[in-house]
Amino acid sequence: LLTTFWTIFALMELSPPPKGLEAAYASLFTTGSLSFLHELISTFDEEMEQILQLRVSRKAHLDLSGDLPNFLESTAHIRADPDWRVLPVPTRLQKRHVDIGDMAPCDTQRFVRALQSPAQGIQVDFDDGNCPTFPNQIKGIHNVILAVNNQLPGECLTSSPCCFSPDALHRTGAFSTVEDKVEGKEAPGPLFDFGLLMYHCGRTLLENQSGPFFYLSKVESLMESRLWNNIFVWTQQKLGLPLGCIKATVLIENVLATFEMEEILYELREHSAGLNCGIWDYSASFVNKFGYRRDFLLPDRSKYVNMEKRFLRSYLDLLVQTCHRRGALATGGMAALLLPQSQHADSYSKVLAAVERLKLLEINAGVDGFMVYDMNLIKPMQKLFERHSEGDNQLHQLRGDVSVTPEDLLSMPFGGVTLHGLKYNIAVGVLFINAWLSGKGHFFYRGQVEDSATAEISRSQVWQWIRHQARLEDDGRVVSRRLVTELTKELRTELGLFCRSGRSTQRLHTAADMFLEVVLKRHFPEFITSYLNLDHTFLSSHCLGEEEEAEAAVEPSRGRSKL
């Protein structure tokens, strides 16, 4: 293993710079930025820990009491008050038709392409689509700083900063993530990302009417949005920026947050850029919060779970209604499908039609925008918006026809488990871990991009099916520890045929073993990314992997795998 040396600064303790990133490291960690980062973390570290403890106690209450979430009586006055609104967003955020999702900025080539694209925005991602290794974080944040100042190699350089057309909305790591290379201890990951981005880019973005804009992921309650608001207020005061200049879109990725959406907007009303919904993290949260209950058994996602199902349709309708009632933008999830590279391919029109059908459901529900991964989908989706909506947004669609009950939000779709769905979930889980061991936060598999959101729902379903001994529709077999172990080993053997070195073969075997470790546990690990990032096997494997160029077990060409 590599020997770790520590660089001691006046206020903080840092790991040494990753090899090849010495200049980026030096530009990020200046005396000023370190002082700011230290004070930010020191100010809010304890509150963030309290939030995480509150999550634990809330989960324990649900498990022990058998209670189900409901709209809060204590905040009924906020929901009943018809007059309050969020502050208007800047002009550049009023049209959010198509954003690029999962844009990990450590991928310099793709980041430059995104900056030059016709998209309305870019989800500059330090969360689901990013593997938060120290080199990736350093390179990613450094690339953002270069982009803000039009110094990124390959960028369309001009004399003024922030000339790029798409708005950059930076998605920090979730509350549960940690950064262990600063402060001499495990520090809150989102404060590391947010602090460096704000210190180095906040004023420049503001002066050029380009931000600072953020996505806030994995928010579960009004208390968490209140904490984020306090962080924003403190940061603006510390950096001498006007109150309310930071704008943030909250991703409603947890079933508990759905019952507090108005309160979340209220807490962030001076800083809100709206709410966002996404299918897979949200669906996985049902297993996270209610996975021990058989009446919340989630059926095969590939066959029975989509935005037309009652619980997801109600979630989307309520989100749009809530946002538009309060003057906030409502955005949909990311289209993960990838177009074939040739427009003449037989499957091209089928893939495009599939994406259009799903996204038209969201447009008709009143969303103001959504995301795509494939940049070739930007213009077709923008045209779809133009054909089926009017103006820059749909804030005028107040959705007075919507009346969503707790029963609507908690109604599980009917359906069973298929062998295909089980194998698919195993493959996504194993390949995601393999990608992480390679320092990558997402990968391509069977015509679409997979990231930590799809890995979450995949491993969650496998865990839940084992827990409740679900039976396969195909042949009646029980989804057991033995069956899942056998299928995982079969997958490992099939994929192993395409590994190009002994190291990549070993990495794949490690990924398969770690997947089994996660899904065979009696008690559900809350987040797969937190488990991987804190697990000694991942840390050791990644340190070894840094010594050579990482190879993927899946075919590098877009949309296809070797399985």
C-alpha cells in the first residue's frame, strides 16, 4: 500500500497532492481557501452530524412503530398560507428545458463538450455520476474553476469569464458522504465541495450573472433544507455576497421528503431554484425506509416500475403542483437511454421514440425541464418542449386538478419478480462497484447509462427480494442467498472473459464479492456509495488501482456491454 504523508497547514491537515495534479492542488488549497474551508466545516460539522443522527432515529421509529409518513401537523400553517412565494430566479434560470445530467467535471473532454452544447444547463456532478476519489475531486473542482474563467483547454475562450451558454448547476455530495483527506478527520463531503466551489467561483459567477447555482441531493426533511439555508446565508456573509444570490434545486429523492416539499421550499425560499424528481433514487428510498415490511415489496423495476404507476405519478404531480403554487420551477429526471451513434441504425428511431414518450409524460404533467445524459438528445428534447408547451417554463400550469393523498404516495405497484430483472439488477450492481474501483462514477450497459441511482435501486431490490423470499414468476424459485450467489458468480465468469489484464480480472472479482457482501447482509446498508467509500476493501483496492491505468470490464463504446 502507498505510504500516506500528511501536509500540515496552519489551520488544516491535508493529504499530499495526487500524482500529476500538483498544480491543480496548489491552486485549490491556498491560505485563503483553507481558512474559509476550515471555518465552514468547523461551523456546521456538528449540525450535520445531528442531521445524520436524526435520520437514524427517524428510521428506527418507522421500524419499531410501524407508522407511515404523513404531512406534518406542526407545519400545516405553512401549507395553508396561500401568500408566500420563493424569490424569483435569475433570468438565466427561467428556461430550464434540457439540462445535461451526470456530468462529472473530472472528465475534461466530456465537460468541454457540455460547455459547448446547446443545453440550457449542466448538472456539474460531484454525486451520483461521480466517483469521489481525491484525484477526481481535485481535478473536477479545478476544471470548474478553469471553466468559470474560460481557461479550460478546448473551451471557446473569450475575454470575459463565464461565456459558456449552459448554466452550471453544481451537485455537491450528499450529507452522508465524507472527505477524509482534509481536517485530519472525516469531514462532511458536501461542505468540501461547496466550500471550494464558492470560495473560488462564487463572486465570478455572480458578477457574470451565471450563478452560483447548485443541486442539493438526498435531502430528506425540512430540517436538512433549513441547514442548507443556514450554510448559504453564512457563506454569503463570509464572502461578502448579497443575500439570496445562491440558488439551489433540491432533488426530492426520498419518500419522506415528498411529505415535506412545501416546507423544504419555504425554508429555502430566498435561495430556491425549485425541486427535481427522479425515479430510481426515489424508488430505492422505499426499500431504505420500509424494506423490512413485506407490504412494501417493490416488484421488478424493469417490468413493473415506471412513472405511470400510481405512486410515482402522484409524486410527480404533487411536486409540480407544489412548486408552481409557490412560484418555483419543477424539473424531471434524467433520460438514461443512449442514441445509437448512427442515425441510420434500425434502433435509432425506436430509442428516440421511447425517450420522447417518457419525457412527454413529464411535459404534460407540467414540468419546466428535465435532464438527458446523451448530448445528442438535447436538440430533439428541446424541440419536444417547443411542440408541447409555451414559453420559457410552465409556471402557469398550477395543476389545480391534483389532489394527492398519503395513500397515493405510498401505493406499491402490483407485480412480481422475473429472472431477467434479478440478473439485470445483479449486473448493474456488480458493474457499478467495478466502475468505482476504476475511479468512475457511471458506465454504459445495454444501451443506457448507469450510475449510483440505478445501482441503489438494483442492490436494494436484490436485498429486499432475499429478505422476503420473493418467488420468480418464471419458474417459482425463491430468491435466496444461494440463488443470488450462483447468479453473481455466473455473471463474474461471463464478464471475466473480456477482462484485458490480471488486474482488471481481480477488480471484477472484488466487485462481485463486494456486491454479495452488500446484498446478503441481514441489515440494509443505507447507501451503497457510503458503504463502498468507507469500506476497507474499496479503499485498499482503489489505492492499488491508482498505480496503473484503470480498465473497464464493459466495452468502452457507448451503449453496449460485453454481457
